[in-house]
Amino acid sequence: MHHDRLGRLIDRLLRRRRRRAAVHTDLIDASWHVDTDAICPDCLRWIRADDYVRRNAFDLLEHEICPPASARTRL
């Protein structure tokens, strides 16, 4: 009887875990498109609506393809 209750408890916990995993399997697209007038501080080009962008440490929009400031070397 003790093993039967333990088995049901384990089954219940596994079912809960599966339900939670199913909820959190959505893919998140971290790439952004924006509808605002902005200039990329790295390449000094306009950011268009179809460009992929990210926010930098100063909360400015920059192109996703431009290297981040930490990756650039000073000449």
C-alpha cells in the first residue's frame, strides 16, 4: 500500500512537470524591429523598419549586425 501511494505521488509530480515544460517551450524571438526614427551610434546609419536592432547599455538602438562597443578596438 505504501508503494502504491508513492507511485501515484511520483506520477502526479511527473505530470505536473510535463505540463509546466509544455507551457515554457514557446520560442522567444529576441530580435527587434522598430518603427521609430533612430540613427545607429556605431555605424551612423538610419535604422529602418526592417532592420534587426538591439538596445545598448545607454538604452540607444543599434543595428544587430554592428559589433557591440566592447568588441570594437580603438585605433
